[in-house]
Amino acid sequence: MQKLVVLSGAGMSAESGIITFRDMGGIWEQYDVTKVASPQAWEETPQLVMDFYNQRRKQLFECKPNKGHELLSQLEDTYDISIITQNVDDLHERAGSSKVLHLHGELKKARSTSDPSLIYTLDNWELKLGDLCEKGSQLRPHIVWFGESVPAMYDAENIMQEADIVLIIGTSLSVYPAAGLIHSAPGSAHIYVIDPGTPAFTPSKNITFIQKIASEGLEELINKLKN
Ligand code: OAD
């Protein structure tokens, strides 16, 4: 089986009703990223940070995977698929994809502020100041904030190095180190980019752009791969 490595971003979940970050009306137009998604914000205004992620988590509990997530999951019958996602939602997993690596953390998890190895799955949307880990320390959202390192990068690079085919879907490729992952793909790998916009990408002979939303772009890709 050929190895297909997917790098997904917010656009993958847009058809599920989750707004992206940098499109018009996106999250970072509504919020100042440094005030809700940084270690400084957590130190200075933890309630504001909690409220921001509680709102996102509440919405996620109400969302379902979309056709794009489902098509990717079904493609496992034909390809050995690994998904590297910048998304903090669990929609790839809920659609049935079996290998999903989260670069930027997971919204439905919380972790200890004193011991990062203590990670807990939340069964409801609300995480509160005063919710503690088993060692008595405050729990925080299990999210990689701006300015923090990305622990999953090493595994992501190793996965990318094995790719026969790469699919970049629904990401503006504007956040590093995630956006640099593409450089870990072997030169022989063909790269497909599905996005209705124009991600920051240097065209080369190994790249095919499919300028469509995720579900429609995936249908087109599946047809292309069949031929
Ligand atoms: P962006 O909001 O930067 O980019 C979303 C991309 O999805 C854009 O290229 C859009 O054109 C595209 N898009 C919009 N609707 C789409 C659809 N229906 N189908 C397919 N594509 C669509 O989101 P990301 O690139 O994921 O990090 O952002 C990367 C990181 O920046 C996020 O993980 C988050 C954010 O700050 C953290 O919070 C750490």
C-alpha cells in the first residue's frame, strides 16, 4: 500500500461549522491571539483563556465530522494514511481515521500545569479554575500556545519522510513549525493541495492544486488517484 500523509488545518473542519483562524471573520479577527492563546495570557488572565477554550470546546461537542473527514477515513481501504493535523478538534478520529497526530494539542483534553505528562480526557465542555490534577495542580487546556514548543514535531517529521503522496488540506501554511513540515517529504512524493484559497506555497512541478472546499476537493482527488 502506498503511504499517503495528510497535513490538515482549520479549513478541513469548516464544513462542520467550525470557523477558521485567518479567513475573513475568522477567530483571529475576533480575538487577539496574545490575549487568549499564549503562556503570558494564561499567567495574567487565566479566566479569559479558560472562557475562550470552553467556548470552542462547547461548540465542538455540538459538531459532527463532515463529508471530507469521512472520505479521508474511507480512503484507508486503498492507502496507508497518516494524518498530521493542526486542528485541535477530534473530527478526523470521529470519522474513523485511525492514525491522527495532533500538532497543536487537543481541545477535549486538559493537562496538569505542574506535570505535562498528566493528560486527562474531558467528558464535558467546561474546564474551570480550581479543577486540579491528581497532584493538586491547576489543569490547563491541552493546547500548544504561541511561543510554546511543538512536542509532536519529531514524530510528524518522521511520518512525513515516509510519504509517497502528500495531501495538504485546509491550511494557510502560515504557522511554523507546522508549515515547514512539507520540506521533510521525500522529493519523489507528489503533493496535492486542496484549498479554496491560496496557501503560502511555492509552486513546483510535483504539486497539484485543487482549488475547492475540502469535501469537493477530496472527491476530485480520489478520482485523480484512481486514474
Ligand atoms: P487558517 O485559518 O490559517 O487557514 C485556513 C485555510 O483553510 C485557508 O487557507 C482557507 O483558504 C482554507 N479553507 C477555508 N474554508 C475551507 C474549506 N471549506 N475547505 C478547505 N479549506 C478551506 O488555519 P490553519 O492553517 O489551520 O494554531 O492555522 C494554523 C494554526 O494557526 C492553527 O492550528 C492555530 C492557528 O493559530 C494554534 O492555535 C496554536
